[in-house]
Amino acid sequence: MVKFAKNGSTVTTAAVKLARAHTKRDLVAVCSDHAFFSYDDWFIGTTPANAGIPQAIKDLSVTFKFNDLASIEVLFKKYPKQIACVILEPATEVEPKDDFLQKVQALCKKNGTVFILDEMISGFRWHLKGAQHVYKVTPDLATYGKGIANGFSVCVLAGKRQIMERGGIYGGQERVFLISTTHGAENHALAAAIATIKEMKKGRVIPHLHRIGKLLQERLNAASKRYQLDKVINVFGAVPCRLATSFAAVGKYTSFQVKTYFLQELISQGILFNGYFASSFSHGIAEVKKTEQAWDFACQRLAAALSDNSLEKKLIGEPVKPVFRKYN
């Protein structure tokens, strides 16, 4: 069964609400290695940017590490019969190792806990059937968005009927008031999703995303290496359709200063970039070449600024900051 909404936070929170209703438990186990699940209190309370969230709410979320089964086992031992759900992405820039997802699923089943995979990013990018198909695991609930409608505002909560029907209007069960959104009745985005999926079923889109991503990764890392910056800037990812960029500190300069100056120089060449690549079907060789040229320019400028110790005074604005920070 599925439920449609307009943004990712809405459907991940709906998944958590269903899990709590289904299990009659309160605690939510959240993967702390994954960047974002929701703007709602159950997730933001686990981050440093948790001002305005009561301690009683913060206490209802516990965290674990990706690819660290022991960190989840500890939670089940510490909170027996209290964890409503475990929520994580199937993969990010790091892939699951040693059947991690299957083992988490088995732990959830053993403990009567709902297993949720957030495929907001991986869905319709790893594979038409999502990363869960690639890694051969079927969750109790899954969330999708971003790639599903070619930029239109559509997100999806999908899952097993036994759990999903709690959010419906039939069956005589205790009702879960699942989702209500101001623009929920807007249906152009659903038409866009149908059209997008039809195009994806032709089998051309997802292989293209992977090819373009791989080409970008190879060329940009080669450019960094040309200027001896390969240990400072690295484009990486578990699969080439989802690439991130890491920046290292150099001498007295923090990684945030290095990143800011590099992005500043990319902008000067017409490339607006925040460190993350999400390749699309419209990206082709021309876009790769344009990005590579700008990357080469920015590497040249960064290498020079590091060499003559002038990076800080060349910054136009303040260095970028982490999204989840205690203070502005």
C-alpha cells in the first residue's frame, strides 16, 4: 500500500507514527551516520541543532551506527520491547557490508520492531525498484521522493498492508491520523510521477545516471590530482549516481575554509555547487566538460592560495558551517 505526500519529512514522520501505533511502543532508533530524515522533533532532537525540542521528546529517540550491528544490538538489550522502529537509509556514500541490512531486518523481526528504509535519495536512482532491490532486502515500510517525479513535489510512503492500513479509514482499528498537508490535493505532481516512471521503465535513465556520475568522478578526481590536491579534495560514493565531495584541512586552514574558497572559485566559473552531485538524465558530456573545466580552474586557484598562504584573505564571505550546529 502507498500514501502520497509533498515532502520527505512528512512521509518519514508518518512511517514513524505508523510504527508506534502498530507496536504500541515509543522509542525510535535512528541511524546517526545518515544526514537527514525529517525536520520533525523525533529526528532533529538527535542532532546538535535541537533547540526548542523538549527533553522528554529527545529521550524518545536513540541512535546507532551504520554497518555496526553491535550498536543496534546494544539498543535492543538496553530497551527491551520499547523500540517501535529502526530507520536508516539502505546506503549513502557508503554501502552496507556483510549483509548488514539483512541482519538489521532479522533483529527487528526478532524484537517485534518495524524496519524502515528511507529511500528518499536512493529510490529511482540505484534501481527503478530502489536500493532495497540492489541489496536484496524488503523493509516493512519505505519512503521515496526526489527522483520519482523529475523535480515535482511528490513523496511516497509505501509498506506492508498490515501496517499501512492503520493510516486508512477502514477496518475498525484505532485510527492513526497519518498525514494532512495544505497542498496535498494538488495532482499535477502525480501526473509528473506517472510520466517519469513511464520514461524510467524504458531502461535508459538509471544507467545514464550511473555513467555520467562515474565520468564526473573520474575526471574531477584526476583534476584534483594534477594539482597535488587529491588528499585535500575527493569525490566519492558507493554508487556513481550519488557522489559527495570531502575537503580536508591544510595547515592552519580548516576544511570549511578550504571548501568555501573552492566553491567560491567554482561559482566564478558558473558552477553553483555545495559538495554533492545528483546526476540527471539531462546531464551529458557538455555538462561534464563544463564542470571539469571549472574544477580544474578552482584546483589551480586553491593550490596557489595554499602555496602563498593567502587563502583566508581571498575568501569573499564567511566560511560555510555544518547544517546541524549548536550555535549560528
